[in-house]
Amino acid sequence: MTRVGLTVHRTFHSMRHSRNFRLFSIGQAISVTGTWMQMVATAWLVLQLTGSGVALGVETALAFGPILFLGAWGGMVADRHDKRRILVVTQTAFGLLALTLFVLVATDVVELWLVFAVALGQGIITSIDMPTRQSFVAEMVEQRDLTNAVSLNSAVFTGTRIVGPALAGVLIAGVGMEWCFLLNGVSYLGAIGALSLMRREELRPQRAPRAARAIRDGLRYVWQTRELRRPLVLMSVLYLFSFNFSVLFPLFAERSLGGDAGTLGALFSLMGVGSFVAALVLAGRANANERRLAVAASAVGLITLVVAFAPTAQSAFVAMVALGAAAIVFLITANSTLQLTAPPEMRGRVMALYGIVFLGSTPIGGPIAGWVGEHLGPRAGLAGGGLIAVVTGALGLWLISRRDRGASRAAEQIDQPSSRSIRQPASVAPRDTSTTVPSASASR
């Protein structure tokens, strides 16, 4: 096998080994393309209805807020029941809500409160769908392929970001934003079809036994496990303050760059290019670790600052590619760290907490970012989030270095002579020609 062939094999080996995962990836590619189209169209719809950054933040908060309250329960549901069946139900519900938006916009009866109501419905479904979908990956592949599968799953998610927003921009400018909602509704048929075609006997079901305090036990386990607690704290800060792109980029495209829906679509598409390439590169790399997570956090912050102060649309477009790469490295590292650390019977609840941190922070951070973007400007909103990410990542690296130095000192102390190794009088040990007691390491 040539070197290129070996690289390709290593990058896509989880898809080659699992028919179910191949089907899942194809279905997600179709469905998530529509999701990106709807995300751009919804942001543009709210902006056209209100012209308000705060309204954008509220819509985002409603779409992700329910996971704060229902996410842990959704993780428990994922741990106890057939994940494939749950996903069929959630994908169907998402499709119906998308078609509802299509009807509202196409008949010209859409109002802001109706958009908010649909966003709230999506948020409730997401509370169950996200932990189920994230933990379902581990049922389709072997443990040794999990990091690769998570990376490829992220590559599918981000690769569709290249196509979806670009299509949304073309459709909004050409035939109307309602077509984005229609195509998204139809796209869920791809995900449902893929789930239906899976071979159930090849799945590796991971069910947790019923317990009266299943949610509380899951929360306690995560908090008491340092390998889970530390990454979650780092993620919480970044997702709360630095990943509010869906709120700030519509304002940035219109007010800072003087663009339209096509400009917004280009921003997300170019971010998707960087994310897609980085996800494929990570698919062939070793397992994630906390240092990579902290480095990625700092990189996200630095590049966000570059985007915030980009003087022209062209320079912002170039920086978006790098931002997409840094962001997906952070996301994949965070996801892989949690999935590999969590035991199978806890994985749904652990990924529910990841969802709470990832999406549940948006109801708080989204309105804040929207207010800052509207009153201080979208550049200020992006710069503030970027600065927080840089500081958080640097702090994480400092803590990791201090921990490593402490571990090195502890290891050196073990290898050094025992404190009991003292010089002995010759009369104490007349037959010993040495004047010292050998160290523990020397005796080994």
C-alpha cells in the first residue's frame, strides 16, 4: 500500500469497518446540509423581521435553552432505550418543524413569535436528539475506532457547512428563503432512511439499568472524575462567551462588512472549509488530550480576534478558514475526550452534559452576545469572545504544565535515595565494606 493509500485508509478506517456507520454518515450528510441552510435562513428571517441583535440572541436561546433543563433527562433516555429508534422519532419531528416554517413563510403569515415557537420546539427535541446521536456513534464502531469515528462524524457535520450556507445564500437571493425550510424538511428523509437500513445485529447496544437516581448519579460521577470535570469547565467558558457565531455573524456580515445573505453564507461556508479539512486531518491522528484542548482554545481566541478586526470582507473570508479549523479541533478534542473517558453505561449522560455545556450555554451567552453586537458593534462582540478564549486557553496550559511538573517531581522523589539512607558507623556493620545503605532504586 502506498503512503497516500495508507493515509486514506487510516483516515476512513471506521467507515470501512462499519456498514452501519457508513449509512449513518451518509444520512447525516444529507440532513445536516439542510440544517445549515435553515440556520442561515432563520437568522436572516429574524434580522429582516426585527433588525435586532437581541432578537437573534433570543431565537438562539430558545433553540438551545431547553437542553439546560431537559438535557440530563435526555441523556438518561439515551442510556436506557434503543438509540436508533429514538433518532428516527427526533429526526421526524425536526422535519415536521422545518416544514411548518416553510408553510408560514411561503404563505406570508410568519411573525416573530411563531419563529420563536418553532425554535423552542427544536430546542426540546434537541435535548433528546443530541445526547442520543453523540453516544450512538459508540454503538456502531469498535472502541479502538471511536476517536476516528468522532472525527469523521464531525467532518460530515462541518463539511456540510461548506455547502449548506452557500446554498442558503443562493436560494434566499434567488427564489426566497422559504425554499431553505422546505429542502431542510425533505432532507431528514435521508437520515431516517439510513437509520432504517441499518443492520441491528451489528450494533453494540449499551444500556444502563434502571435506577431511581440515574440523573443524579451521572452528575456526581462526572464531577468526581477529574478527567471529565476539567475539560467540561474549559468547554463551559468557551461555549458561553466565545462560540456565539450564529448570533454575531449575521450582524457582522450586514453591519461591519456591508453585505447581505450571500455574505453571511460565505462566512459560514469558508469556516466549514477549514473545519472539514481539519476534521479529516484529526481522523488519522492519535487520541485527544487536555493539552490539545487548551491549545485549540487559545487558537480559537487568537483567530477570532483576527476576524473581528479584519478591515475588508476578503480578509475576513481568509481568516474564517483558519477559525473553522481551530474551532473543529477544539470541538473534536472535547467530544473525543469525554467519549473515551466515560464508561459505556454512563456515556449517554456524559454526552448530555456535553450538550448542556455546548448548546445549553447559548441561552445565556447568545443574548449577551446579541446585546453587545447591537450596542457596541459585532466587532466588539467577536473581540470580547476571542480575548476570553485566549485567556482561558493560556490558563489551562499553565495548569496542565504545573500538574506535569508536580508529577515529575513526585517521580524524582521516588527514584532518589530514601531519607533513611544515612552513614553508619563501621561497628554497626563490620562485614559491610560500604559506608551507606543502598537506595531503594539501587536495590532493584
